[in-house]
Amino acid sequence: MNADLLAVLEFWEREKGINRETLLGAVQESLLAAAKKAVGPARDLRVVIDPKSGDIKAFAKQIVSEKVISKHDQISVFDARRLKADAQVGDEVELEVTPAGFGRIASQYAKQALMQHIRRAEKQLIFNEFKDRVGDIVSGVVRRFERSDVTIDLGKYEALLPNRERVPTEEYQIGERIRCYVKAVDNGPHGPEIILSRADPQFVLKLFSVEVSEIHDGTIEVKAIAREPGFRTKIAVYTRDEKVDPVGACVGLRGQRVKNIVRELNNEKVDIIRWSSNIRDFVTNALAPAKLKSFEVDEGRRRIRIVVGSDQLSQAIGKRGQNARLTSRLTGWQVDIEAEEAPVSVQDDKFQAQFTEAVRSLAAIPGITPEQADALVHHGLVSLEALLQVEPSDLAEIAQIGASAEAVLEAARQELARRTLKVGETSTV
């Protein structure tokens, strides 16, 4: 049985990297509890394991006495001098108190209690190894799912990718190898837990640090980063070296550097922006290629109002407002984007031209007078097709039409027939 115990210790030492002394200490602790049950009351009881043979022995201390009253605490002078020749009354003598068959019983007890101690030692080992690795990128294999959380096998240890740290557009398969960012190592009530993330903006920042040597060596500084995981990331870069283009360095030759990062992020869009201490320039860079017309900067409230052309509004705001949101997070300013309003006179002229053309088009139909055409357009019926969708009773409610509703509709139907016939003749020719 002792050989079996040694085999268990060797297995844990080899598989989990826990040193033999730590394992023996854990076993001795459990064996001491077993010895107290087997030996009974004893003074300063201790258990020793021979690391080579695996033999288990129990020792206790007793006081040398002229007359033994308690056999658990006292030993006679005669028996004491058999162990220690110069023993005197009042001295303490340590003697072996290993019960018969204790080795077998203790080994069984130790193996049952060993797992609990091993888990504790293993958790401490995890904490010691990973407490300084927060901020690193690690690679692991997807092992299992617990609700929406993912357990990642890192080799010797397992880590957790919580649902809140997952990218919503990503799906993982058991056995798939993925890279993650070590976000935290929590030493909680149940022991250390390695928390991983793929959604944290720092994951993207670390990927840039790995891929772009100029960021790693400090030539280029990342001033800010904003991310909506799975959709888009904006990263602002800056350098004091006038010879270095920070944006170009991050993009890489033929875009290779940023392509590698985008591939790791499963085609998430990445915008690399030149940082500037001037908020106007910084916001302009962040919203590019949208063209901005004017700024209103509120320094006190850290708010900036931007006016763009109506044709640039959707590009500046982005899909579901994403571009504007990320720009606000990136700059730390509230960014409000509005479309430029056309001058009132221009709007009126444009509307009037459209109105006049609609009236002219309807009045050109035989059987519809200019007055009737004007009334129809005023009621929103600006084309032949729109007129033919109206019921006679609804048309009759228009004051200028009244009883002429059927006649007007018949004129519209005949006009449609003429146009259809004309199109058919042209096609034949």
C-alpha cells in the first residue's frame, strides 16, 4: 500500500508540477488526523513518511516520571533510559507509537484525503503562476460549455471564458483552439480562477503590441481604444518620432499587420486613427472619411456638435450610430452629429418646382382641367398612378372635383391606356 501511495505522489508531481515536499506535507497533515484516531490521546503527536520507502511512522512525546499515572503522557524512568541513556525525571522523550497495521490504514486514509489537499495546493500553484500573467494572451482548447460560459484547457490548468467576455458574433466548437486575453486571476472562496476574455478592448491592444514591433518597443503609443466586440474597433495611435508614420506602421506593408489582427478578430472592422491633442483634428480623424462642415465645441461640458452635409450624415453616424458612439468613447467627448439644413429659400424653390411640374403633368391629360389638377396635387395625388389608386367616393370629397369624380377617373384610365398602347407600338417597331 505504501508503494501505491508513492505512485500517487509521483503521478501528481509529474502531471501537475507540484513538488514532492508539498505533497508529502499535505499527506502528513491528513495522516496526523488518522494517527490521532488510531493511537488515541498522545502528547505532541507527529507522523513521518519516509520519502524513499513510503513507510509511515507515528511519534509522540512523553514526560519521564517515577510513577506512571497516564500512559499517554508519561513514561517510566526504566523505559525512558532504554531510549535515551541519560534520561532524567522531568525530561521529554520522543518514542514511536505506530500501531500495528497503521501503515495500511493510514495509506488508505491518506489517499482519500489527498485529493482535497492536492486541489488546494494546485489552486495555489495556479494563482502563483498566473497572478503575474494578467494582460497576456494565451492559447487554449475549448473543453466544455456551462450554460453560456466556456471552459478553456490551457494545458496544466483550466480557465473560464465567461459569457460576458465572449464576442456575440463568435461561436466556438469543442476541440477548437482559440486565443484569449488573461483579464484577471481571482483568488475567491473556491480558490483561484483564471478569467479570460475575447471581448475586452485590451485584447485588441495586446494583439497590436504583439504584431506591431513599434508599439511593443514604445516608438508608437496607443492613446485610446474603443470597441464594440464583433463589429468595430477604433484605436488612436501617436508617435514623437517624426520619421515614423504611426498609422502606416500599424497597417503594415500591403496591410499585412492589420490583416493578421482582423483575421484573429474574425473580420471585425478595425479603424486606426492618428491621435491629436486638438479635439477638432482628433474628431475629424476619427470620423474620416466623412466630411465635416462645422464644429461647436463646449469645453466645460466636453461636448462637441458637428454639422455635416445631408449626403454625409449616414456615413458620419455609421450603422445604428456605431461610428458616432465609438468616436465619443475614443475621444472622451460627447459627439453630436447633425445634418446641415438647406436654406429655406432653396427648399421652397425646389418644392415649388416639383409642385408646378405635377400640376402641369395632370392638366395635360385630356378631360382634366388645370383647376382640377391643382386640387388633386394639393391633396397628394401628384401622378397618374396615384390618381388611379383612389376610390371615386374619396375623389368626390374634393371640392373642385365633386360630381366630376367618375369623369376624372375615366380620363385617367384612358390616358393610361394610351400610354400603354404607345409603349407597345414602340416595342413592335
